Amino acid sequence: MEEAIFQITIQVAGHRFPLNIRRDEEILYRDAAKALKEQIDSYQKRHPNLPYETVLVMAAYHFAVTCERDKYREDIDPIVKTLELLDKELDRSLVE
């Protein structure tokens, strides 16, 4: 069955964005807006003399790095799991 689409309004950096989303993804969108607001606020407190535009770019860059880091972790996760299994097998072989 197809998920129902509905509209929410997210406010980020003084802008309101109406979004058409699946109901089961609502918390994802709301949490993302909250995380972005918290990051912007954090950078503003640490760098009160920077222009607001610069703070926005810094927050966007922070999340871009986070996304890339997560992709990297996903890429190496299967390798790490395989190496851990091989390590256990080697340990068992050495004990026998």
C-alpha cells in the first residue's frame, strides 16, 4: 500500500518551507530542521562577529562532512566485519 503524502511546514534560518512528505518520515524532517537550527545557533554563539550567511555556510558544511563520513563508514563496515570474523577464526586455529 502506498504511503499517504501530507504537507508539513519546516522553519529553518528564518525561512518557512512547506514540504510534501510521507507521514512515516515526518520525524526525520522535523529532527533534521532541529539539528540544523542547533548547529546554526552553536556557530553563532562561538563566532558572534561572523555574518549570518557565513554561519549558514559553516553549518551546511558541517552536515556535508557528516554525510560524507557516514558514507565512508558504510563503505568500510563490511570490510571491518569480515576482518573481525577472520581474526576470530585465526584465534581459534592458533588455540587448537
